Amino acid sequence: MSEPLIVTRDGPVLTITLDRPERRNPLSLETIRALRTALDDRDARVIVIASTGPAFSAGHDLREMRERDAEFYDDLFRECGELMLAIHRAPQPVIAQVQGVATAAGCQLVAACDLAVASETATFATPGVRVGLFCTTPLVEVSRALGRKRAMRMLLTGDPIDAHTAADWGLVNDVVPAADLADATMALARRIATASPLVLATGKRAFHANSELDLDAAYEHAGEVMAQDSAAADAQEGFAAFLEKRAPTWTDSLDDARPGVATRGPES
């Protein structure tokens, strides 16, 4: 059997393409491990995850999952979780390029990516409830992307949503004609790649650090940041300009940024 992935580089953009179209690009244990290896690339500034054929990914390979022992299932779902965490922890922004059906763990993969661009023909579903296995691991990413009520509707019914609904609900960023998908995704990747690799990495870390805090800690973190920023010259100028009903004159520069608090993780 051929390799499950094609890995290509176009300047600063690394594209990882799932390449088992005849099987609807399942996230088999082999594919999961190959994806994790491919993500460990420190030269790329942006990573795109794409697929060949009509399906982005149909999720886990049910043929592989039939009549296996408990150890196999433990390995499969643990490694799947590690793949999703690897996407979050990668210093580069990761973009899903979704041309077709993304179901179950395939939908989870889209939700785990930092950004997603979808074809108008793409659909998304978590249909495990229809085959006797609730999509419990996909719900981790899907519920964080969509919110509780919309995620529960997908999880409890198994019904698919179309690309425009996925954009409206926050699962994908952009929906484009199928013929424009690759170009639109690459244009977005190249736009992001013009930024400093360090800025991209620290910015992504800061975003996830706050997102992963519980409510009390998130407010503590955000309050510390705003308290520090309130003392800055531009904040004081903004307050004065608002009260005096005049246009503000900004004087702070990027050199005045305070990354320490803004990028603090849960472990700090």
C-alpha cells in the first residue's frame, strides 16, 4: 500500500495531503502517526492539511477497528488525541483545506486546526451516534469550536451541516468555490507567512494559553494584562481623548509590548 500522505513545500508553506482517496482518507493509526511526524517541521512558517479525492476524511477506519482488542483501541484514541494536541502545540498556524466530506475524527481534525477554508461542496458531521459509537473524542474539538448547543445537535443527531452553516457556526473561516479552494488557502497561508515566525509562534501560544484556562483563571490572566496595559501611554491618551472629545495621538510602539503576561500558560 502507498504512503498515506504527500508532503510538499512551497516557499514558507508546508502542505500535508491525506492521500487515500479510495478509502475516503481515513485516520487510521498509520495515518495518525504519519501526520504527527509531518507536523514536526521547524522550517515552515505555515502548515496546510489537505486531502485528495472527494472526501477530506471520513474519520477513523472502521475496517481497522473491527474485532480488535482493548489495547488497540487505547492506542488508537490516545494517539489521535496526541495528534490533535500536536496541532495545537505546533508553533506554526495550521490551516485545514477542506474540499469534501469531513466526518467524525475528520471533523475533529478540521476543528483542531487554527483556521479552515472550505469548498462550497464540503460537509461536516459527527455521525458516530448512528453507528453505535458516540463521537466522544471529536466532541473535544467540535464543542470548543461551535459551542455547546450547536455541538450537541451535531453529536446527538449525526446530521451533516453544509459549508456555509459550518462558517456561520464557527467551524470554518471561509467558504469558496471548489475551483478556487487551493488558491484561496494558499493565499491565506502566504499572507500569514509574511509575519515573523517568532510572532506567529508566540501569538498562537498566547491565544491557546488563555483559551485553555478555566473561567476564574482566564479572568485573572486577562485582568493582569489589561491592568498593565491601562498604565501605558496610549491607554492614558485614549482615555483623555475620549473624555475631551478629540482624536487621540498615539505614541507607544511595538517595543512597549509586554509579552510575559500575555503569553502566560496554565502552568505559570
